[in-house]
Amino acid sequence: MDTTSSFIRAQTLYRQQPAAKRPLPIFPILLWVCLLTMAGIFTVWTSSQVREEQYRIGELKREITDLELENHQIRGEVARLESPARLEKIAVAQIGLVYPEPGQVLSLSPGVAAEDKQVSLAQPSRSSSGN
């Protein structure tokens, strides 16, 4: 019984010993840490790029608004400068233009061909004025 008891005793002692610890696998842990770090860096970079583009879009929208306002003002100025009353005032006051006399105005009817009637723009036609 000596062998059996020594076997049981050895088995009991083996069970009482702490389990042997295996070393942690470093490579898979480092690989996961690197992947998570790269994912975090990518996330931060993309969010900063989105914010930068949103800032640029806001600046462009402000610039568009300013240019539309300036365009509206310029169109108003053009309309004011091209108004017939203003042009008439300038023509009379600064250039010295006068309205033509009633006999100096020549009207062409749509049925008369331009070749049939010679019209001189420099001098009014004498035949239409009654002279």
C-alpha cells in the first residue's frame, strides 16, 4: 500500500501547487494597441478636416452674401445712371443737344423700302419739311 499511498500523496501535492503561469502574448496585444491608436488618430484627423471645411463653407457663404449685396447695389447704380430723365438732363445741360423741330423729324413707314428713299442722318430732308 505504500505505492498507492505515495501515488495519492503525489497527486494531492500536485493539485495543491499553484498553476504555472504562461507568459502573456505580447505581439497580439501590441497589434491591438497599434490598431486602436491608428483608428483614434484617423477619427480625430477626419473630424478636424470636417470642421475646417465647415469653416471654409461658412466663409464662402459670407462672401457670397457680400457679393450679392454689392451686385444689387451696382445694378441699382446702373439703373440710376441709365435712366432716361438723367440722360436727357445731361444731354441738354452738358452737351447742348436740343429737341428737333417738328419738320426735322422723318418717319419711315414699314411698307417703304430703304432703297426707295434716301435718308441723310446728318441733314433733315427738305422735301418733308415743306420748303
